[in-house]
Amino acid sequence: MEEQLFAAARAAMAKAHAPYSKFPVGAAILAEDGATYAGANIENLSFPEGWCAETTAISHMVMGGAKRIKAVAVIAEKLALCPPCGGCRQRLAEFSSPDTLVFLCDEAGVQTRMRMDALLPHAFATDVIG
Ligand SMILES: O=c1ccn([C@H]2C[C@H](O)[C@@H](CO)O2)c(=O)[nH]1
Ligand SMILES: [Zn+2]
């Protein structure tokens, strides 16, 4: 399962549109339906209008009809490991459980594994707002 998600994230990274940062990122989600949804970062000449690989993968998952994330893998071409940014942590948390798995990858494969509640402790959630 890890290997398959890693391969999907790496294949997605090859599709990144990152001419400005030159920092391609790929993400792949294993959803509760057993399907894999992948994404890459898509930048824009108007720099703030771009978005992250994880966000592309989430949008594919939702449009594919799935709403729960079992595991997510992330890989960046130019960084040893690429932990999701703060905004993506919140977006992932929307569709995750505390035990959702997060795999941080490099070219060789999955290097670091953690649970969602370790990646985003004290997440903003409905039990906070009541
Ligand atoms: O977790 C991350 C962090 C950054 N990026 C993208 C955003 C931007 O296109 C580029 C440089 O920040 O990397 C991601 O896709 N995921
Ligand atoms: Zn992000």
C-alpha cells in the first residue's frame, strides 16, 4: 500500500506546473473507497493564485465521490522530505481521522510515517466550536 501510494505521488509530481518556484510536488491519497487520487502543485503567474499538490489530490478525491482519507503520500523533487503546509494540513484534516497515515517520501520511497494527529495536533474541529 505504501509503495503504491509512493509511486502515485511520484508520477503526479511529474505533472506539476511549477515554473515559478521550480519546486514540483506530488501527492497521492488512498481513500476509503480503495481508490487512489493524485495531484501536483499548479502555480500561476499571479503567484498567490497557485495551489499545492495535496489540494489537487483532495479535489480529485471529492470529485471522485470519496470523502475519507486512509493515507496520503507527499513527495517533492528538491527537498529531502516535504511535510504538507499549514493550509493543506487543515484541508487534509477535513477528510481525515486521527489515525489517517501520512507518508513523507523521497526518490527512494517512503522515509517518514506519521499519523494525522501528529502532523496537525490541536486541529480546528467541530468539537472545538461545539
Ligand atoms: O506541502 C507542500 C508545500 C509546497 N507546495 C508547493 C506550493 C508551491 O507551488 C511550491 C513552492 O512552495 O510547492 C506543495 O505543493 N505542497
Ligand atoms: Zn499546501
